[in-house]
Amino acid sequence: MNRRVAILGVICAILAALIYAQFRTWQRFDWSTFADVTESLAHGRGLRHLLIAVGIIYFTYFLRALRWKIFLRPVCRARFGSLLPAQFIGFTGLALLGRPGELIRPYLIARKEGLTFSSQLAVWAVERIFDIGAFALLVSIDVFFLAGRAHLPHGGQLRQFGAVLLLLVAAMAVTAWFVQHSGAGIALWIERRLSPVWPGFARSLSSKVRAFGEGLNTIHNTSSFLQLAGVSIALWLSIALAYRYVLHAYPQPELHYMQVPQVLLLMASSIVGSMIQLPAVGGGSQLAVISMLSSPEWFAVPRELAVSAGMLLWLVTFMAVIPVGLVLARHEHVSLRKLSAETEEAAPEPPSGLPR
């Protein structure tokens, strides 16, 4: 408990420092302008665009449920009616509880489908790999092939960054192939080599390799892989489209010109910023998007407009799930806090001497 309080204190301190640094640079921040640009979205075309964006975000949960159903084909005929509520409830737990709510989805699915929690943790791990791979591929194509045509800033540096991302995706694919075909052997090699020096770390790493290999075994043929890759790419393109609709809800030309190539860069900054996050408050994600929008070297959006857009993007893409998620949780007679506590108890214990 003391360790968690300490970690939370460090995160709060980092967020406070970031917020202080931002507002030090915004000494002339015009709150009336901020209110005007935000209030203009409450009716007409702006409101329609926001509702469409929320609808697209809801559609991504259907895609996530479909992807999980494909993952489970080798072991069971999962019911879409069980997988879809788990997505909404799980992401609601993540939005309200932060990282402690992250494992609600695999726990709910395991419970509903009569599967082990560890097996669904393995699926969850592979799902994240597909998310990282799909988004990295989209950003790579964006900056490597579309940077000049879309008039993206820093085109040369972005193309170099795109080349690195393409290499990263290739390395991930090769690593996943080796783990799928030789996971047990790799885990055994890790234990033998590292146990004499770091026994706890060796056991932890080898168990993660075995779990990841088990998760990859859910991809039982090329057709399944292509389906999973296609759904993952469609999912992240849908999120990019939702971003575009939010930005186009504003009548100001600084945001209205933005298309998917620019939006993918904003999404990348949001993902990096989300590594510093507080439950139901967020923090890093919004600040990263606001910083990129308002930076003269990137998009040079006026500060007040950048703050409004950054906050609204976070609300639509991250928090809009909460109303539906709470309704479904009530319908399913589950408590988010209780589910979070149960997942913590059910999660495999790490070897002694290692942080949880």
C-alpha cells in the first residue's frame, strides 16, 4: 500500500510539474476566448460532428469485441453478446480507476466464457501487440510516404522516424514468430542463463515469455492473422477518423484543415503522453496533444483553441464510454471496484523479490 501511495505521489508530482510548466508559458491565456470557442460547439454543425465522433468511438468497441472473438476461435465459440459488454465495462473501469481497472476486460471475459484468467491475460497481451503494430504501421506509412503530400512539418525527421517504426514493426513480427514456435525453449534458455545471477527476474521473464507464447497460439492460421491485422488497422483508422471529426467540429481554419496524416501525429503524442495518467483525470495525454497543437514548430494553433481541442479529444476518445459502461455494469450486476479488486487477487503472483 505504501508503495502505491509513493508511486501515485510521484505521478502527481510529475503531472503538477507539467501543468505548472504549461501555464507558466500561458501567462496571457484568455479564458473568455477559451469559453467562446468551446461554447460554439454546443449546437449546429459542431454538435453533429461531436456526436459522430462519439459514435465512431463506440464502433471501435465492436471491433475490439470482434477481434477478441477471433482470438478465442481455437478454444471456444465465444458469444459476441458477452464480449461486447466486457469491452465497454472494461474501458469504463480503465477511465474511472486508471491502471487498476486495466485487467477488468480479460477477467470478465474469462468469467463469462468459463476460461482461465491467465489464458485471457495472454490474449490481452497479444491484443496489445496487435494495437502497437497496427498503429506503428499506420504512423510509419503516414510519415514515410505521406509527409510531403500532406505538408507535414519536419518531413525529413519524420521520414527517419517512420523508417525506425517500420523496423520496429518488423522486429516485433520476427520476435513474435520465434516466441510462437519456440516459446518454451526460449523461456527455458532464459531461466538457465539468468537464474544464477537474477533468479527472481529470470522466473518472471520466462513466465511472461510462456504466457505470450500461449497467447500467440490463438493465431492458429494465416487467415486468422490477416483478420486480426485487418481489424486492428480498421480500429486505429476509426480512432483517427473520430479525432478528425472532433477537430473539424471547430470552425477555426487552424483545426479544420487537419486530415488523417496530421491526426495520426496527434494520436502518437497522445499515446506517449498517456504513460503519465491519473484515474478519471488523465493528464499526460491532454498535455501532450495541447503541446503539439500549440507548438509553433508543429501546428501553431492558438493556445486557447489548442486547450479546448485537447480536452475535448480526451473526453470523446477516452471518457465517452463511461455512460454506456456504467449502464451495462448495472445490467450485469457488477461493481467496477469489486472487479478491480478481484482481478488483483486473481492475477498471477510475481516471484518474490520482484515488484508487482
